[in-house]
Amino acid sequence: MTNPCSLRIIQADFLVLILFASVLHAGDVPNLIPYRKGDKWGYCDSLNKIIVFAVYNRTYPLFDGMGKVEKDGRFGFIDTLGAEVVPIFYDYADFFSDGAARISKDSKWGYVDRYGTEFIPLIYDDMTYFNKSGVAGIRLNGKWGVIDRQVRTVVTFIYDDRINFYGRYARVRKDGKYGYIDKYGAEVVSPRYDAADTVFLGGYARVTRAGKAGYVTPDGWELAIGRFDMGSVFAEDRAVVIKKTKYGFIDAAGKIVVPLKYDFAADFSESLALVFLNKKAGFVDRIGRLAIPVQFDSAGSFWEGRAWVKLQGRYGYIDRKGSPIVAGQYEEANDFREGRARVRFEGRYGFIDTLGDPVILFKYEWADDFLNGLARVARDGKYGFVDPTGDEVVPIKYDMTGLVDNGLIFIRLGNKVGYIDVRGHEYFED
């Protein structure tokens, strides 16, 4: 059995090289970085050279080449050269995306472009975001419609609920019933359901009508309406369905492919689904065969070819054949992310690789999963970040840290806030 208290020196393999490359990518520092000097904010470069003097109450990271700035409770934007291209005038402003930002003034909403032009005038009571197809929901006088970026009406103001597009479609409500429209405004599914998902996943949305649950496709085809008490969203062309407290699975044609005999079932992940029967856990395959016998006290779904399992109060990992990869020795185990799994041993957190070898020592009182090559960790009430090799690339000294966003991390140190990069370099001074 591998002793998790000893950290063996291992040669860098291809996986580690990939993870290290992702850290470099995540660590790309933007040209303009929010910089705090005392209680005022400006922008600097990666060497802390001041580009925009600290005259604002708050500055934010650049998105889509535009930086949101706040002064005396009003918002505007600067460009990559530090010029105020959108005046500091608005009561609220979102970050830029696809060359535009949603803005609000005196409780009215519109959109501004990167030149400061309000191409959607501030006349609407509410607005949602433009999707990739260039349409957005708008509310006026209590009703919702849809416009495009040229301010052409795609859908008149006839709907009763907020319209958010996800991909090509948006859920709508009219006269208390739900349906769906497409990006052209056509009602692809007429409003006839008492409840409906906001988005199609795997080509289906869950709906309910007259107390009967089922699914509908974007072309209005109904699946399994009234056959089951409840169902999950489709994942890997399979959906969990429940009837009289028993769980099973259907395929995209509505055929039962895993019989409804289990006490619980999770979504398919990597072609296997976690099931429970008589308080024991196992895994079924896509055609309903019990691929890994029901034998564990608890388990998680498969991620990166591994699943954590619990037996006799201890956690370990198995592969997709059910063979043990890591013996049951941990007090807690979590899913693999980016080749690393967060585990707890003797009250402290560390990380193992997919072979079960400890690669980050068990010395943290708290830890988060890896994301973009870094993981947040805590020791003695302070927070920082480690890389996949265990190097504390961001010192563990902060009272709060956010996640890596656009190459930067928002932190709190004492009663002050600021930004650092993924190397731990600080962009503030008091």
C-alpha cells in the first residue's frame, strides 16, 4: 500500500508537461492590470509601471479589450491604451463581450459599443444578454420581446417572463404556459406546458403538463410524457427516470435501456452510470449491464477514467473495469480534475495522480480542485495556490482569494483588496 505521508520523487511524464503548459496558458498576464494605490485604482502593466493613474474608486480586469471603471458611483470604460472611450456616466455596466456591453441609467437599459455609441437606446425596462446569434430579450411595459443588434424587432412584446437565449432557443411564457422560440422568433414549441427547463440539453428539455413529466425536442416532438414521475436531463444520450421511487434509464427514443429497479442513479459519465441498490453502489453500462457489481458503501461518477469508492469507512479509487487503483486509505476522496484528485488523510488535504501516487503533500486544512492548472489551498486560515507539482506558486498568506480569471486573481489581505497574477505578483500598494 502506498504511504500517502511520503512524497516520492517521480520523473515528469507527458501528463505533467500538459498540466504545466496549461499553467503557462492560464498565467498569461494581460497588458493592462487593475492597480490599487491606497484607496484609489488605476491600471499598470505586468512590471507595475503605471499606465492609467489611480484616480478611480475601482477598476476591473479587461474583457474584450475594454476595462470597466467606477468613479463616484458611476461606470464607464477604458480601452487598451487607457483612454476613456465610454464616458463614466452609467448607474450600472456589464463587462464587454463581442464588442458591446449592457448598460443602465435611471432604471432604463440599453447597449453601448466600444466607441461609446449607445446602439441600443436606454429605453427598455430590462434586457438580457445578446447571444452569439445577435438577439436579446427586452422588457417594455411589463411584456417581453426580442430584438437584434440592429434594433430590429424579432419578437413583439407578447410574453410574460424573462427571455434568455441559450444557443438558438429561448424559453417563453404566455398565459401561464411555457414553450420555446428560436433565434428568428418562431414558436418552435407552442406554450402549452406548466413547467419547462430553460435550456435544451442533449437535444431535449424537460417539461411538465397536467402533472405528467416528460421531454420535448426543439421541433416539438414529445418523448415519454406521462410515463414517469420524474426525469433528469440527457447525458450521453441517456436520461435517469424515476417511477414509484425506483430509478432507471431511457435512451433518446424513450426506450428503457436500464430497468427501473435501483434506489438511486446518477447521470452517465464516461459511458458508465453510478447506481445504488440495497444501500450498496455499483455501475451500469449504456445497455443496462451491471459492469461493476453493486458492492461499495458509496461511490462517485467516473472522471478521467477513475471513480472514488468507499468501503468500511475509507476511500479509494477504481478504474473502469472495477479494479482498485488506490486502496481504501483516505478519509475523503474527490473526482479527478486535470490529472489530480483532492484527498484527505489524517485530517489534512493533499493530491494524488491517476496512478494513485501522492504528488502534493498532505499539509493543507482545505483545498479546492484543480482548474486551469492551479488549485486553491489553505493553511492556518490563509489561502494561496499550488501547481500540479505542489509548488506554492501563490504564497499562502491571503485572507481570501477568488479563482483565476483572465490571468488574474482577486484577493483580500486584511481589510484591503487587490489583484495578483498566477505567479503571486501583487498589483497594489498601500
